[in-house]
Amino acid sequence: MTELDPVTVSGDNIAEPVAAPIVTPPPRKSRTGAFFFGALSGCLVVFAGVALFAILIAAMANNDATTRGDVLCDKVAIIPIDGEIFGSRETIEALHRYARNGNVKAMIMRINSPGGAIAPSQEIYEEIRNVRARSGKPIIASLDSVAASGGYYIASACDTIVANPGSITGSIGVILQWMQTKDLLAWAKLKPQTITSGAMKAAGSPYEELTDAERAYFQSIVTQLHSQFVRAVAAGRKGKLSEADVAAIADGRVFTGEQALQLKLVDQLGNLDDAVRVAGKLGGIHGRPGTIYPKKRTRSLFDALTSDDSDTETAISRILTRRPRFLFQW
């Protein structure tokens, strides 16, 4: 129904009712686009939050600590090698983890070690070279107070070696030592008995004098291991030192960082911050690089009881060990 205008009565004439005009409301604007835009923005915010949370969780799971820079910035990873080298597992795991980390553009082996067992030193050396080849990420060696023998063996696998002027390095050589306890046992009136399947099976026993044949036998092994050391350093320092150059100084001597620079055993003098700058530049990081490093693992009682690493040995067990050990150690 429509509204009718008021009716005016005038005599016999009655006005015809007039319909009011129909007003059409303006069309409503579609809000579909705004709805989808808001939904998309919300999803992006949620996705970014989840991604950031995942990165933080991953960093915590990896037991890594950021010392400089935020979580998402490009970083240089610092992998410490402290003390005697009697195991390689944790160092190799860190190399693999940082090789997979997209935010890590370069790595630093921070070495403060007089060396140690031969096989772990060789394993870390080989894995540094493998990671460099597979990932394309530069790996720099930063020498602390001491990076000698096995410590230098590892450093020679890196792209660049940075040493402090007073760092003690070098000691390219092999040593074999053990404690002979024959006289001590005789004083204690103890008489060890040994049965072997061959003439050399008991060679190096602390209970017996070393014969000339046994000494020559051990010397041949030391000479062969020494040759491996020389070849490894020459391969790692390819283009800087020849095998003959390395052999000429591989008599077990140690050198200061300044002396090592003159001998081309290291590439430049500097501290850890200098090594970080070198690593950042080689890794293509613009500006001051952030740094990240593995948190120091606290050994539990369970680790001490179940570990097969030789670094859990006591000082007494090392002195009275039944067998000598070949070492890349200063």
C-alpha cells in the first residue's frame, strides 16, 4: 500500500489521492574484498609468528647461543675446540648443524688445544674439508693461546688461519710415550705374566724393557704417521706451502703467531673479532656479522659412566696405562 495525501473536500469536488514517490536506497558496497584481505593479512601474521616460534625452538633444541645479532640475521658460527683432543663427535655434529642452518654464512674453528689423539684430529680435519666442499661456506681458524700439533692439524684444513702474535702453534710431529713400571713392580714383589700369539703382540708393555726390534717397529709407525701429518698440512695449505716446505719445519718445533706468519703456517695476525670480520666478509655478510656458538655441554654422571671418550681417563690411569698411545700432541 502507498500513503495517500490528505483529501480536501470543497463542495462537491473531492481531490483524487496522489501516491508519494518511491525512494530506492543506494546499493550496498560489497565487502568481500575487504574480508579476504583481512583474512589473508591475519594468516600472514599467524604464519610469521609460528615461523619465529619454530626458529626459537630449533635454536633451543640445538643448544646454540646467540652472542651478537638477532635470531634472524646472518651469522658466523663459532665452534670451540678446547683442551686435549680425544673425541670428534660433538665438533662434527656442530659442523653439520651449522652447514644446514641457512642463517649461518660462515664458521670459525676457535682452537685452544695442544693436540691429542690422532684419529679424532684427522676426523675433524676431513670433515672440515667435506663441509667446505658440500656447503660452500667458508671455515676460518682462529688460534687462541695454543693451537699446536693436532690443534694445528685441524686449523690447516680451514680456508684462512688467523693467529694472535703470541699464539703457540706448529709442533708438526708425532709422539709416543708410556711409563715403564718394571722396577716399580719388582719393588712391590709383583711378577706380571704375559702370553702372546706373536713376537710383537706385547711390544710396548710397561712390564718389560723395550727391545731393539720393538723400538724399530714403533719408530716405523711414528714415521708413517708423521708423513700423514705433513701431507695433510700441505694439502690444507695448498698454494701456500709445498710438502717440502712443511717437511722442512715439521720436526716438532712450536712457533709464535708472528713466526708462523713468516713461515706461512698462518695467513694473518688478529684476535677472534678479526676472525669474525674475515669470516663475515668471505661469507658475503654486509655489516657487522652476528655470532652464534654451541652452548657448553655439562657432562652428567651418566655421561661419565657410559662415555667411550678417552678424555674421561684419570691422570693415574694415563700414567699406568698398559699400552702406549700415538699422539699429535705438544
